Amino acid sequence: MHEADRGLFDLRRGRPLHVTTGPVQASDDAILLATVEGLTHQTLEQLRDLDCGPLRLAVTQYRAHALGLTPAPPAGQVPDRSTSRYTGDVSLGLNGETRPDQIWRLSSGLGAHATDTFDLRAASASEIGGLTLARLGQLLPAVVSVPVDRAGARALGEPLASGAILSVTTAQIEALAGNVQVEITHVSDGPVPLEEAEDARFVCFREANGILEHVAILIGTREHWPDPVPVRLHSACLTGDLFGSLRCDCGQQLRGSLRVFAARGGGVLLYLAQEGRSIGLANKLRAYALQQEGLDTVDADCTLGFGADERRYDAAVEMLRHLRIERIQLLTNNPEKVRALQAAGINVVDRLPLYGTLNRHNLPYVKPKVDRAGHWLADMLSGDVRRK
């Protein structure tokens, strides 16, 4: 798994990665790949210099559907829990002297694309491995690759031996993707008085793969917590929580939940590192740009190659178990959070709705939550829209 960790780091740095389905000398599906995010002319030339075959672009089934290449994925499809990947990812043969900007538009942009000229096939196991690492690194889920035949393997011999190019197997990638449990013991904790609740303590948790950290904010003392314990699962939102973005109601829900805890005598807020429904800040901003062109939040995420909601709640479950919390009143409008916790054995005794203020900027954000994800926000939508 150590190699997959390093491979993820190399992809985030814009370096190419050698991916195989087995030992380097024996694999029949070896490729040299790079992520589209940060792709440069130099990286493309490095791939072409192997002279093992045409460049290929691997994208997720969501991006393939946005390009008109495949049918729409099943509604609500979620990743395989052992691999964090979807079935139906595809690979396109790239013809001619394709430039990085052209590949970028093909991977993430709107508009017509002459995709009928591309050699279309199902993504290979190695290409899917590259897409999985890109998702784990919260990069745009699209990778460019070339096959590595025996001659190519000899050409890569010295860079692979020296570590200049890292080789990773698909099994190592799947092991990394499947190892998402939160550490049993917390990393650190300390008191942090808050404006809404002075008696607050922050407890930091780290996922076993070391990629993400989450925080439990404990309001009040355990002996004074109500039964069931009020709990909020809150996905991090830099733009809303910190800067008060009008595009969402996240900041209002965050502070509203803290006020509820203070009024009830205590509670727990799980602040989860799931920016943009787990697509990351950079991709969330890309989705915002697509929303300016007329897409709703779901279609914008899918156009970038993501599912409608990439979040999982395993981390929240493990945090509650570590805190020995079994009976909760969940502050949420999201039925999936209730389902996920109950399926994991957390007793959701009651649910408390939590609304923000509707305005002309967040209306296109709130409405798809109701219409396409079944969130319990009908009462919020029936209210007045604040003009700003």
C-alpha cells in the first residue's frame, strides 16, 4: 500500500505513474499515465516518447454520459466499497497532435465534441486504477495514458529502478481505496470556546489511509448531554462555513446546529472533510463555473465526471463509535445520512430539520436537493426568497 500512497502523491504533483495489474515483467495491462489536471506539453511528450501506441483518455461513466457516449448511469449509484470506483468507466483513443487544453476541454468542458472519431472501449483495470487514485486525491477524474509493451518496459527500466517513475499495481490501489476506516483513537483534542457555545472541545480524527482528517466538536459535558444526543453530520464547506457564500446554506446550518446544541444542553457536530460532496474545493469551484452556464449542482458534478453525491459516512460512524454514542437525534434534511447511520447500527431515535435562508443564489442549489436527491426541504422551498 506504501507504493499506492506515493503514487497518489506523485499524481497530485503532476508526475506520470506506471500502473500494472501485476508484477512489472508479467503484467499484460501496463500503462504509463498522468492526470489531466495539471497536464503539460512536457508530460504528453514523455508519454508519446515511449512510442508504444496512441494516447488514450480514460473518463468516468458520468463524463462519458455527458459526452453522449453512454447511457445515463443508474440513479443513486455509489462506488464499490472495496475499490471506491464505478463500473462503466470508458477509454477514448486520442488521435493527432492533441494539446493539453484540448484534452482538458474533452475531459471537463461543455459544448459539442466530435467524439464519434475516437476509438471507444471500456476502461482497462489499469486505467480504472488511475481514475481511482485521481478521485482519492480529489483531482479531476480523468487520466491520459499509453500502453507499455516489452520495448516500453525496457525504456522505462532505469526510471523505474531509480524511482524517478513509480510503479503501482491495481491491487495496491484497491487496497488503498478500501482502507477508509477512521483511526480507533483520536489524533488530538483541545478546548475551543465558540461564540455560539463556550463549552466546546475539538477532537481530531484521521482516516487510516492518512488522506483525510475529520473533527468532532463536543458541546457541553457528556454527563449533561440529552438522551438521545443531538448530532449533526456537517460536510466541510470553505465558501459557506467561513466566507458566508450565498450559493448554499451550509454556514447557516453549521451555526444553527451549534445554537441548538447550546440550547439543549449539549451535542456533537461531526465536521467531515467532504468539501463539495467529497469532490474537493478545486472541483467544487469548477462546478460553480458550470452552474453559471446553466447547469444545476447535480449535472455540474456529473459533467466533471463525478456522481451526484460522492460522500460516504463510514468516518462519521467510526467517530460516533469512538465517542460511545449510540442513540442520537440527527439534525439533518438528508435521508441518506439517516439511512447510512441506521444501517451501521447507530440508533437514530429522532430527526430535527435544519433550514437556512432561501435566496436567489442558493435556490438552484436547494431545489435539486429536493427534486433529485429527495432531501426534506419542501418547507424551506415554500418560503420567501430573500433578494440580495
